Amino acid sequence: MKKRMFTAVFIFILAMGLFAEEKAVDVSAGKEEAGYALLESLVVAFGELARTGKGGFDDVFMVLQRQMAELKKAKVQGQINAFFYKRYHRILEILMLTIRKPEADPEGILDDYTLREMKRFIVDVTGEDADIPPPEQRGIGVIAGAISEEILNLIIYLDGQKNRGKLLEKYKEWNKLPKK
């Protein structure tokens, strides 16, 4: 049990280094600001758990619940779009599946579902099939890598949203019909 909690914290230790480089991004007063704040708060929360040595189910569960509440609030207030909501929500889902207590499902009713969703997440994010051992050993390294990659993907997405107008103009240039 403790091992699983510590592995969840490990996931975000990997992601912290990734986000630390991106923290210098200029978050102008646009819709992207809430997205950056959500990503940062998730990584910082897990980093704090790692630094303090916490990381039991209750601690991680509370972090995930707070993140979900903030995500819903940002969506209701129109601070994030549906694309960001869906992708961030999926990160929270995978983390919740990763930390679920075996004693809550002693007969393993959710084991196949958990494994299938984790594999689907990894394939969707990395493009590669994942070899995840049975639910007792959840392939934390592979999941951690995919979560880190998804956080990076969301940062790149938010950066792209800020430059959307320029990118559309460039696209229009590429698609101009040749003059006759």
C-alpha cells in the first residue's frame, strides 16, 4: 500500500523536473493562465508530498480531489476549454486508478478495467503499446513517463493557443492557390 503511494509521488517527481523548465513561460492574462496554474499546482502538490515524506492514500486522494474541484471551477468559469478539461481530467483519472486501494476491491472487479485504461492512456500519449504487469505491479515507470509526457503536451498546447492567430496565418499562406 505504502509502496503504491510512494510510486504515485514518484510520478510527479519525474514531472517536476519537466515542469520546472516550463515554469518561466509568460502566462499573460489569457485563458491559458488557468491551465498553466492547474498543471503547476498538481506538480507542486505532489512535489510537496515527496519533500515531506507524505504520500499515503489519504494525502494523495485529497490532492486529486482538490485538483478536480479546481478543474471543474475553471471550466464553469470559462477559464479552460473542453480539450484541456478532458486531457487534464484523464490525468487525474489515471492517478486515481493508480492509487486505488486493493482492499476496496478484494476480488479484483476493477483490475481488467484499470489495466485497460492505463494501457489506453499510455498508447494515446506515447503512441507505443505498454507492457504493464498485473494490477499488483502497475507499471509505475511507464505510467509516470506517460503522465510526464501528457503534462508536457498540455503545456505545448497552451503555448500554441497563445500563438493560434499567427499559426492560422501561416497555415493560410501554405494553402494559397497558385496565381494563374
